[in-house]
Amino acid sequence: MLRCSKINKSFLMDDLIRKEDVLIDVNLTIKEKSLTALKGPSGSGKSTLLNLICGLDKVSSGNIIFNELDITKMSTDQLCAFRNKNIGIVFQFFNLIKDLTVFENISLPLALCGEKKSFINEQTNEMINKLGLWDRRNFKTNLLSGGESQRVAIGRALISHPRLILADEPTGNLDKTNSKKIIEILIESCRTYDSSLLLVTHDDDLLSYFDNILELESGKIK
């Protein structure tokens, strides 16, 4: 489903002359309905790789092919439309819109796609129920706990039934009990909707949940 071929990413240093190589000739394949964990030390390029895959950043060189489409050649508008339809993103720090309710945050991708109100209501209420957030559906997200906020972020990522979910340290700010719950909800939802999952984690205790485990170190996948 997804193939990254010889991905390189460099950033200019403050003097605008020197370059720092963050990713070096990275090759990666994600199959349909697969669960893949990506581990590695801080600064190894894990978040950068996720940003490239979802089109939030541009590669320095190489290609990212998603179902035969080369997203590295898409325009910004094409990437936005592609991402909203095909990729769900779970950020480490949630990135929820605090002025919106749980319902409004989760339903946002469907609203951006121009779906009918009746369809949005049906799909969002179903997702809220599955996430165990029904009694919080009309709460603004600044009133939620960390675990509840992360469930909202997962719901928003899954609501449009994307082919690929990218999760960047989704349990990094949670205790062990909530981390386990979040991972189980995320994986169960991916299996329900036949989504593939690529998850970045530092927590070795979570690796047993995954079919494939990759390690990124010094910009290279080992």
C-alpha cells in the first residue's frame, strides 16, 4: 500500500550554509491491514518520517508511493485532499481544537469532505460510542483528561476510515494503564476499519501488539 524509496531529508542549519541530514536512504514498505511499530532514540528522525509520509513536509530526495500515487509530486492542494481521504494522524500532543466540542473535533474531517449532516451525525455518534466518550460528547476538549483527549484524537483520525493511520508517540504523555487502553482502542479500530497502522513509540512494552517492528537510528532504518 505504501512504499518509501530512498528517502532523504536534510535541514539547513542556522547559518543557512551547513546541512543536517535527518533521514538517509530510508526504504520502508507498509502492507494493507498491517500493524507496524517504529522505534528509535529521540532525534533519530521518526517524527520527520511520519511528516513526510503524510505530506506535511517535503522530501529532499526519494519517492513516497501510496497505492501507485507518488505523493512527493503532488501540489499542496492535492496533498490536503489526498491526506483527508487516505491518512489519519494521531499527534503526540493531541492537536485538538479547544474551542470545539468532542463531537465537533471528531466530525471535522467529514465536514471538510462536504459530507451530509445526517451522515456526519451517524458516523460521529457511532465513533464516540466506540471510544466510550458518549457522556463527554458535548464537552469542550480543554475539559478532558489526557486519556480522553487522546481518544478524541484517535476518533478524529479514524472517522473517515482512512487506509493508513500514522500515530506519533500517542501514549507518550500517559501512564501505563491509559497507554494500554489507548493502544488497544487504536488497534481494535484499525482492524474494524481495515486500516494499516504505523506507530512511533519509545515504549518497548507496547511492541508485542505489532506485526512488524522497525528501528530507526541516526536517520537509517536498521
